[in-house]
Amino acid sequence: GTTKSRIYRHLQTLMAAGYLRQEPETERYMIGPGLMRIGRSVSQNLDLLTLAMPILRELRDELGHYTVISEMEPDGLRVLAAVSGRSAIEIGVKSGSLLPLHASAQGKVGLAYSDPAVMAQLERGRFEMLTPHTIVSPAQLELEIDKIRQRGWATAPNEILIGLNTLAAPVFGADGQLVAVIGIVDSIQYIDAMPSAEQIRRTLGAAQQISELLGYQSAHAMHA
């Protein structure tokens, strides 16, 4: 339904972007490295969700809260999937939502375990104040990130939305790099600014389970 010249221009654009390549001898077009990278990324996400979802459901059953898994992007944490809580009133985040780095528990975990350049880039911009409790001071956020690295988990009580809190923990891949962040989400009535010992233990345990399934070995496991 179009002309050969237009198709040719489209093909040239896709080649320039790395999505296609052309065999010199046959002049046939083949899949390029750009499309292969996209395919690997999709495959990794599907593998991650296949491994993570049973554990997220188990975490929901244990604690009753909405559970979620997110992935790091340059501008925030993208929610990959979520499992509804047991409460009659639904409190959570939608799949596909982009959570801010400075104002969400998931985002702060992302900052704590990603390249320091991400934090430096964030600090060059302006922190949006979503509620009166949102951290908008770079120095204060730096202190918060240091605490998260020490204890291995993050919260954001009333920071993204009044009345909402999340307890989040990192998921690592076989290479020790941050792969995703999981969390439990609920009213501040049920997840306090300082979560209960059981909430922390079970959330960290779920994150560790997923990490181990992805091939990650903690320092403790390697020396055991």
C-alpha cells in the first residue's frame, strides 16, 4: 500500500538506528543489534516476572498487603506487575506507573544500589514536592540513601501520597547488579513509618528468594 522509495527510506532509518542490518552479498535485510537488545530485555523481564510472581503472591498472603515489583529506568522506577492486597479497600500502584526516584521507597532503593551517576544527575534537577513530607533537599536525600544501604530496605511514609507507605527491598542479578525492586504497599495505618520486624523480615526474605533464583549469591552465602 505504499511506494518502494518510501519503504527504502524506512529501511534506511531502521538501519541507521541499529534495528536492521543489510547483508552486503545478498542485500537482504536482517535483524540488527538494536532489535536483539530489545528482545533480550523483554525476555529478561518475562523471566524475572515468571520467577517473581509466585513469591510476590506468597508475600501478599503472608502479610495481606499489596505487593509490587518495579524496574529501574532513567527517570524513575517502572512498575512491572502487582498483586492486589487482602484489604476490602484497594490501595496500591498501577502496572506501568513510573514512580519518582526521590519520593518513593522503590525509587530510593534504586538510588541506593545503582550507579552514583544516577544520583548526581537527579541532584542537578529540581525535586518536586508531592506532599509536605516529600524529601526535596539533596543533602537530606543523601542521608536517607546512606541509611538504606546500611539496612537494606526503604520506606516513604506520606512522601508520594498522604496516607500511603511502601516498604521496598532490592533484587539483584547473578552479576550482583540491581535488577528490580519489590515492595509492599498499604495505608500508613498498616505499614508504619517504621515497619514491623515481621514486615521487614518477610519483604527482605522475598527479595532474597528472587535474587537467588536469578543466580545471585550474597557475601554470606559465598562464605558459608
